[in-house]
Amino acid sequence: MKHYSAFAVAREALRSHTGWERAWRSPEPKKRYDVIIVGAGGHGLATAYYLGKNYGIQNVAIIEKGWLGGGNTGRNTTIIRSNYLQDPSAAIYEKSRSLYEHLSQDLNYNLMFSPRGVIMLAQTHHEVRGYQRTAHANALQGVSTEWIGPQRVKELVPIINLEGPRYPVLGGLWQERGGTARHDAVAWGYARACSAMGMDIIQKCEVTGVRSDQGRVVGVDTAKGAIECEKLGIVVAGHSGQLAEMAGFRLPLEAVALQALVSEPIKPCMDVVVMANTVHGYMSQSDKGEMVIGGGTDGFNNFTQRGSFHHIEETVRALVETFPMISRLKMLRQWGGIVDMTGDRSPILSKTPLGNCFINCGWGTGGFKAIPGSGWGMAQLMATGHSPLTEAFTLDRFKEGRFIDESVAAGVAH
């Protein structure tokens, strides 16, 4: 793998950029792999990367029915934070956030990580109590957050209106080391590193069946033929239920669309991420100047990856109260992603009833921020059979009543 650097850019500029090699290979599948990961999104690629880096397992195929990073990894709003209430959630999200800080150097790929800080606004007295509770929990968990008052919020976000007609800003939960990263670059960086290890990234290859023998997985049927494996990881977000059914078990989750939009680019006016959960909207400004805006999930199950006008109205109407200046902006584009929601709004990283088959799903609206930590824990689980990061997120918790309830603490769990 050629090393990316300022010197490499200068060298290639002198020879009309003819010396760049492909970032990753596009091979035909082999007959057999030690591990198959279904899903070439951020979580699947991160799992494969840490299998190779941490455990030396490099005979790996990452199979994708569409194109690399074409699902939720390329359709989210790039927020990174770890200020969750429950201990297992805080642990895996903080692991992820800490990995993001050095991931560009680790992958030799510029992920454009920006630790600009994240504010979760409190606009009701209930939210004030909830976020103060979370700040205390974070202090015990070793996650650096703090409760700030309205004036401090105004200092950090000058364009905000503290005296909203319905919901005034009463303060906020501030995580200074949260921020954003370039979502496409995260997938591309992991893909390039996986390919350099000799792993096969196989695109346009839909899985049509899961093969088993005596209760253990032995391979998958795909659009490019049957492929054998020792271990199988299912990491397909909104389509987890369908793959689980092929493997012979059911999942306690549902698929819904989550929409987002960006405005036309404007001059820099906001250098932090703001989440307003009471009015159900959140906003940041991209490096290109666009205001990146998102809200809640659709109120019905669907697999739509496009936007709808009612969502624009609901989300923007809510945010205009808190940020009046955006009322005159023009929308540039809109999109949707398919998210998989569990009942307690926490993910599933677990062994399954099918031997040597593992599943990573249920991230809901908060999957992007968890990519490195999720991959780290999932790789450890698949390689060794156990991971401290994943032990609370098993499938068994739903029949045993061990819920990890982030539905209230997280507000909108982006």
C-alpha cells in the first residue's frame, strides 16, 4: 500500500497524478475464507480491519450487495459523541470516540475528524434534570462532559435564540471532545487498509442464503456463487432481519427510514454541533459551508432511502425557532437511510443461535459515531468468543429483561 503524504501529493503533481494506485482491489470471491463479513459499511469494514490488525485474521471477505459505503455510512450526519447514560453504552461509544481521534494516522487516510464539540440543548425542566444526571454518570464513567448554562451556550453558538417562543434554551450537556468526521472517508480508509492486508472486498454480491451443518455456519450462497467460511459476521443495518431469517433466527428490531438534508453553503457561522431533542432537530456546519440538518425517524416501518416533504417541514419548522437565521436558506439536497431500531434503543453485538455466526445490528440512529468501537469489540468477540465491550449487548438480554435503556437518556440518539 502506497503511503499517503504531502510529499506523495507533490510528487504525483509533478507527473500529472499518473502514479496513484487503486485504493482497494475488486477481486472475484475465493471458494473459502476463514471469516466472511456481510456488509461493507463502516461497521463491517471496521470489524474486518481489527480482525486483521489485532488478531492476525486476514483471510477475510467483506461482501456487499451494493457498493462500498453506499448504505447508512454514506447517508448520515457524521456526529461523534459518547455522552450516554448507561455504563455499557458510554464504554463502547467512548472507546469509539477515542479511536476516532487517531484514526487518520492509524489508517493513513484523512478522515477529516473535527473535535469541534457537541451540545445537547435542554429546553424543558425535565431535560435539565436528565442531562445533569447524565453529566454525573459521565463523570463516574470517565467520559468528559459538563452541564453548561444558557449564557455559555450563547457564547459557543452565537446564532442561537435563547428565548424561543415555545421552548427557551435552559442550558445544555456539553462534550468538548465530540465532533464530526467525513463519513465517506471513514469507509474508504478502512477499505483501503483491509485491502492492503489481503482481504477481499466483493461488491455487487448479494447474499441469498446462509448454509449450516449440525448447527454451525459453513458458508453463504451469493449472487456470485457459494462461498465457504469458518465464521460469519452479519453487519447489514436495516436488512439485519432478512439475513437473520436466512440464518434461522429472528431479531427484536424494526427498520425505519431516517432523513436528513443540507442547505446551500454559507459563510462560517457555527463551529459546534447542536442537538435540540425537544423540538427534534440537530444541526452542524460542514467544511463546505452547508448547514447539515436532521431530525427523527419516520413514524412507520419502511426501507426508503429518499427524502419526503413532510419531513423537511417538521424538522426545519422546529429548528427555525432555535436558529431563526436558517429560515431564509435554500435546501440543497435531501436523503434517507434505513436504520434498525431495538426496543431499548441500544445495539446488538452478539453470538447467535447458529454456531460461529455473529451479528452486529440495532444501532438505530447512532451508528456512525460507534464505528471504530463497534469494529473493535465485534472483532474481539469473533476472534476470541468474548469482548468486554459487547458482553452487555447480547441477544439474550431481551428474554432476560436486561435492557440497556437509552431511549430517554439519548433523546434522539444521533
